[in-house]
Amino acid sequence: MTDKRNNAGKTRGRPFAPGNPGRPKGARHRLTVMAEKLMEDDAKEVVQAVLTAAKAGDMTAARLVLDRIAPPRKGRPVVFDLPEVETAADVLTALGSVVQAVAAGDLTPDEGLTVAGLLEAKRKAIETVEIERRIAVLEEKEPQR
């Protein structure tokens, strides 16, 4: 019997038998489960040791504690003048405001991209509503068959 696998010669150990997919999804290795059990048993003492070290001036321990209490924010609120966006054409004016804010240094380029993405989503929503309205008008004008 010939093996159809390209890497049959390189396989270490015995491959799974036909119909045996191996470990089920979500199953964890027994060593991982044992390590978690060991950490769980001593978790209280470890936390207390880190807190004690942080109080004693260990900056690494303090960083660990503070990162858990108040993790760094991924983003920040941005404040700049943005015109009202009621139509798809208004998006162009709003995008101009975003570009000016980035150029002036009021927004970072990443923040500008995020705001521009929001404006693009609003433009798509406006256009979708407009297309639905136009289709409804056309359907009303067309005689029933």
C-alpha cells in the first residue's frame, strides 16, 4: 500500500489512524492543566508578594499592579471641529476637516484614519438609505403586473 501523503517519510511517530482527528478543539494539554492548577493553589500568595514588592518600591511589581488596576487606554477622545454630516456630499467637507486637523497636529495620523473610517461608514449608510428611498419611489411609479 502506498502512502498518499507528500511528507510521509518525514512523519515522526505513528500518524493518526483513519477517522481519528486527534485532540478535540478546545482540549488542553495535561501539562497546561497541571501548571494552571499549581498556579491556582498559590495565586493568593503570589498576588500578596507582588503587592508587597510594589509597596516596597519595586517598580516592575508596581507596573504589574497598575496595569491590572488601570490598563493603558487603546484610544483617547479626540476633539476638533467637524461639520454636520447629513448627506454623502457633506462627507467630503468633513474629510477635509479631518485632513486639516491632522496637518495642524490636532490629530495623529492614526486618529485621522479612525475618524475617516467612521465618516466612510456614515457615507455608506446615507447612500444605502438614499438608494432604498429611490427604489421605493420607482416601485410606486411602476404599474403593478
